[in-house]
Amino acid sequence: MAICNPKNERIKRKYFEYQKEAHQKSQSTIDNIRKSITRYEKHTNYKDLKTFNKDKAIDFKKYLSLSKAKGKNEALSKSTLLSTTRNLKDFFKWLAYQPGYKSKINLLHIDYLNLSEKETRIAKAQKFKEYPTLEQIEKVILNMPVNTEIEKRDRALIAFTLLSGMRDRAIASLRLKHIDIERKLVKQDPREVKTKFSKAINTFFFPVGDPFEQIFKEWIDYLYKEKLYNNNDPVFPRTKLSLDKNQMFTAYELEPICWNSANQIRKIFKEAFEQAGLTYFTPHTFRNTLVNLGERICQTPEQFKAWSQNLGHEQVLTTFNSYGYITPDKQGEIIKNINSKKKEDNSMEELNKKFDLLLQKGAV
């Protein structure tokens, strides 16, 4: 069985360059596109891409619907089917205009990659994402030991994630010069901090409680005064491994180097939640926690706009659509309160009418 097709590889390389340079797609997005095209190639045993037609499109959709998720004995999710077919459609539309492919690929045949309306609705259906409560996060932090500098870093990391709502990749690349403790401000400079879409974001500490701020401030003091770090050193330095007497690698101390990825951050979160006897929540779910908090305490549109902007969202709708899902229990509570509010408003209306009558009669 073939493992690649040189012709395909050459044209794919041009397409990935086009996505990167013309559309400014991130490497992770390009990797997802690559994965979608590879699925199709594997199914066709790496046949020349110019052989694409409606029959191959229909056959591939059937194959995709029967495929299993990696490492699981279950079918691929509808959202995976949708993203895969969309990536392929975009690719073949581009390919249809390339020299050597124009006369081979029929643009109308690309539409045969469309999923059914039902599958598309299922794929786009919003799913409720579980997230931790402030009380759960507090329990996790209180349960964490702080005997070593590694343990202190881990506790400060979780406290800071709640304070800032920053994405884990951005936190991994954060340096001390990006922190303004006096103003309670984090300056996410995209030239150095790995922000989403390389956006410049000014994030002020969310009002989640003084204990979380105190933990983080003490950590910053420790880095400057005890570790003698400078402004270019990381806020959360990686763990230095060394050989013990048994020639086994063990965590020794911290070294002033940023993590290369967010993998270690997620590992720290997983261990902390499990040690507290709680279900593991990823760092990203803390953003949901903060949105839920903002919905409860923000009193004006301006306040929620600032809250949304603090999360790095240019549009408030992004905050609502991506993180503002209402749980069924909360939904029911709101509906009941609407009815109560209506009765309350009606009572006030009746009271006002009676008050007006009394005024007219001169009784008041």
C-alpha cells in the first residue's frame, strides 16, 4: 500500500504555503487541514488528487461516517466530519484553479462533499461545557502543598489562571516584564506572548478574591527576591530535571526557561484536581468560570464589555456565544423568575394605578 504520492505532496505544499501566507493561518490550523487531506488520500490509497470526482466524494463521506475516533471504539463526531469535509472542499476549490488541475476537477463535484442538513445541524449544535466553580478552585488551591519552590509555582499557576483567564499557551510564554503588579495588569504582547491570533491583550486581574491575588503576588516576590530573576525571565519557569543517586531523572529545581508548550501546565492542573478529589478541569475551562461570574456581577453593558475585553474578545457576542451557555438548571431558574417578575411588575402596576386614583381624589 502506498504511503504518499509525490505529486500530491508537491501541490499540498503549495496549498499550505498559500494558507499560511495569503490567509495567515496558524500552524495548528494548517495541521488540521493537512490531517483532513491525508484522511482522503489514505482512503483513495494516495491516488493522484486530480482524479477527484463526485463518486469519490460520495464514497469518502461513507468511509468517513464509518471511521472510528483514534484510540476509541466509537464513530467520529459530527463536528469532525464537518471540519474534515469543509477543509477538503476549500482545498479542492483552490486546486481546481491550479495549472494541471483546471481541466480535471469539476467545481460542481466538490459540492458532493456536503454533509446532510441533519448532520450539519448536529455538528453545529452547541454543547454545554462543564467548568469548575470558584469554590472548587479554592478547594484545589488550599489542598496544594507549598513545601518546595516547584509546589509554590504550581499553586501560583492555578491562582493566576483564574486571576487572568489567560490561555495556557500564553501563560507558558509569559515573562516577568509582562506583569504590572501595582496596576494588577498583564500585558500580553503578541511579539513575545503566544496569544490567540497574535492579538495584543491588556488583562487586568479579575475580581475573584484577595487570596488568589496574594498567592500570585507572593510568587512574583519570590522570583525577584529569592531567585533573583530579571524582567526577561519567565513567570512560570520550567522544572529542571537531574539524575539522582539511582541515575533516574527527578524534579530538582526551577530553571529560568519558559515551557515550550502548555502540556506541563495541563499536567499540573490534572494532578491538582485529582489530589483534591475533584474532576479534572482544563485551564481553558477557567475562562467559562469567569464568564459565568461576569454574567452574575456585571451590572451594565459597559461593565460586561470590559469583562469581555479582559478575556481578549473584541466582540461581546464572542463571549456570549463561545462561553455564555446557560445550563438547563439555570435556564429553568431564569424562566421561573421571569414569571415571578411578571407578577411582581403587575402588582406594582396595580399599586401605581391605585396611587394615581388617590392623588386624583386628593387623598394623598
